[in-house]
Amino acid sequence: MDQPHTAAESAGQLRTVPLRQILPGMLRDPARALIDVGNRTQGSLVRINLGSFRPYLVTHPRHVQHVLRDRAENYERAGDGLFWRPVKRLFGEGILGEGQIWSASRRMLQPMFTAKRVEAMIDGMAEAIRDAVDELDQPSSAGRTVDIGAEQARIVCRAIMRVLFADKISVADAMRVVDAQDVIATAVIPRIIVPFAPLSLPMPGDRPFRRAKRIVDDVLVPVVRATRAVADEGDDVISTLWRARTDDGRQLDEQQVRNDTVAMFAATTETTINVLTWFWPHLEQRPDIADRLYAEIDRVVGGEPVRREHLPELTYTRMVLDELLRLYPIGWIIPRRAVAADEIDGVPIEAGATVVASPLVTQRMARFWDRPDEFDPERFRPEQVRARHRYAHFPFGGGPHQCLGMYLFYLEAQLILATMLSRYRFRMRRPGVPGLRLAAALRPRHRVELTLLAASPSPGTAPA
């Protein structure tokens, strides 16, 4: 059972991690180093000494809520701070920024991601996913090993290009952008680990970043320009941005439409691709979970194509996704800058300080989760969820900056898993869960390769 926590715990405490303790671990394995800090300090506020850069690390769910929701107006996503400065070189100002430009971009795009709008996309998305999964029949019948990360990228691109981009971007071009995003996600890590290095100072990863950014622009900018003339006829992301107006009635300029197109492309593809890539090795390690998942999908879907009415019944599938997101959250690090002086549980925070929340850390701390490194979807039974603090599990962030595409992710991921598992079983080429490769998103250290086998219905039904 997940460990309880009370409001009185961790109050008024500030711990400091000296440079000599944190630096070796940060250079060797930054993710594990930060998780270890969280476990050692048990949810207390921590100041990490990285020389001239000394951010606060908030890991207690109550502190996370304070920063991301309760006092969100005081903790801005600063474009020149930790993480955002290197990433901003790709996305620019817009939906991933702060202030008035962010607010305007979010207001313009939010109507595309309401529950009603997303549910209207399900039939088109399900058809696109079925068409893409059909292409796996050939390697399956031939017994050929596939790179499931690459195959899921193709499936996701087929679905997202159809329902959000009206097929203005071909799947082949979308895959070029996905590959470039993968390069960028790794290339920015040296600058995230050494955030105080000026951009004028050459760093490892800078050249691959520039080459990959050119590929992104070579694919997407011509589509942005071509859409401007026909924006009134379209209902896709790019047309929506061209039709939008700022608070003072101005049309967006090409640069901002480009910025938000790049951001929305990344947000609606990378999340699903990466999270689902982790699914297969974890399922291979837990035959009991696999059997239950197969049984639920067989019972709900049977031999039919997956449809919108199936999704509410795939409750265990949703629990599996929540557990994947606990271990591999969307944004593993969420930096903020204090606009004005503040206090968190009695600890003063000076104006201008960097405060960092991390779903990866909080969601893997033994203080808040029993057996935190074990894959166990039972944590997400409704009664377990109700017993936990809201910010013990925040894989999509929280507050006003919470990811717009959260609801879309769950529906798309359920469609993909239900479609694939209703048709195939699998055998891993290399058993075991890969190590974690730190990037802008959390990636496996090596490719996940498997052979897909034709499924025969599992006996019985999923337990209640």
C-alpha cells in the first residue's frame, strides 16, 4: 500500500546537498542522482549546490502543488532558465513559453483539446491506427523482428497527422521530424546538466541540435506557409493558428505559427511513442499483468475493430498506462523561477530563485510509493488513487501549464494497445527492461525489438 503523508511532515526543513556529493552522480546518471536525493531527504525541501547555480528541489506532493498550482502566478516558466533556454532554441516563444504569448497560444489551441473535440476524433484515429497496424501483419507472418519504437512512431504519426494535421504532413515527413526530435532530445542534455553555460560556449550536442532543427524546419515551415492561404477551409492545428487573433485583433505572424506547430507536433507524437515503447519490456517481465490485460481486451473487443464505445470498458488498460506514466512521466523535470519572494512550509524562497519539481523523482520515492521501482498497475485502483495526494502522481505537470494533450494521450494510447493486443502476442529479442537514457523525454537505453505473433483469444475474462 502507498505510504501516507500528513501536512505537518517535512514542514520548515531545508536541506542542502553539497557539490561534492551531487556532482559525481549528476555526471554519471542524473536521473538516479536526483531520485536518490529525494529518497534521502524524504520530501524535505532541498537546495542543490551546483557551484554558481543552486536550485531548490521540491519533491513533497504538497510542495509541488504549492509551486505548480496554488502559487503558479509566482513561479514562471522562464525562457532563459534551467531546461527552457536550450529547448527554446527549437520551440521559440509560444505555447511552451510564458506570459502573454503563452497565454494567447494556449487560449487559441485549447478548443482543439476539449473532451468533446477529442472524442469526436476517436473514429478517425481508430481507423488510422488500424490501417497502420495492418502493416505489421507482414513482419508478423514472416517471423521478422521489428523495432517496436520505430513501428509505434509510424502508427502514432499516421493517427496524429490525420486527426490533428489533416494529412498536410505525410507520414514519411512526419517520421523525419520524429527522428530529428529524438536527436534533439539527447543533444540538449549537456546544456540541461550545465545550465549556467552561456549559449555562446560550444557544448557537446550543439552541432547535432542545429542539424536536427534544420530538418524540423525544412519539413514543417513550408506546410505552415502553404496553409496560410487556405486556413479558412481547414480544421487542423495549423489552420486554427492562422485563423486565431491576438487580444488586440492581430493575426499571428509566421514565426509564432511555426513555433506552436513545432511544439504541438512534438507534444502529440513524442509522448505516446516514448511511453508505449516502455510498455513491452514491462509486460514481458510480468506475465500475470499480461494475462489480465489480454483477457480484458479479448472480453471487451473480441475479434472486432476497436471502437470508441470499447474505451470506457478498458479500465485495466488505463491502469497500466497510469503506471507507465508513473515510471516514465512526460516532462521529467519542471523548472520554475520565483517572481517574488515566497515561503514553502516555513522555508523562505528568494525572488529570482530556480525551483525544480520532478515527476520522475516524486513518483519514484519510497516515501510516497510502496516498492517504487516495481511495475504494478494495482496502484491505480480507484480507492488507491483517492487515498493519495493529487500531486503524488503528476506526469503531465499541473496547474495552468498542465499538458493540453493529456486526454488525447489516454484515448490514443488505449486505441493503440487494444488494437495491437487484440491481434498479436509478442516475444522480446532481448528480455528485460532497458536502462533509462536521460533525454528531454525518458528513453530506453537500447532499442526495444520484438517478434509479433498472431494472437489466439485468452481463456476467461479479466477479473473485476
